[in-house]
Amino acid sequence: MSQQQRQSVELPSRIVDRVEDRLPRTEFDSSAEYITYVMEEVLYRVEQETEDDDFEDVDEDEVKDRLKSLGYLDE
């Protein structure tokens, strides 16, 4: 990953534990890289769903369903 400005974000331990469990089955060297990738993917998809630059409400249930399908939220 390139040298970009970084900012710390607190995540629940249960999320970090799940990421660390999955890490050996991925191409990522660290949980931070994996979490960054997942967040970029989710944000990209949300941004693609908006028609133009106007802000539109995001369906919270859709985001939760997507995060569940990626294994980041418990059922």
C-alpha cells in the first residue's frame, strides 16, 4: 500500500477478530490493508448507486445486508 495519510478509526474487537481470522485466506499482509480494501469496495458500490452528484439517502438495510454478506456483521 502506498504512503498515504492515515487516520485511526476504532472498530469493535469482534470485527477485527473476524478480519484476522480471514486474513490467511487473502492476499493481504495486514488486517488494516484488508479493512481498507473492503471499505473502498463498499463505498465504491454505494457511490455507483447514486445517479449524480446530488446526495441521496442510502438504504441502511441494504448496506447492512451487504456487510453481512461480506462477513463483517453478525446475523
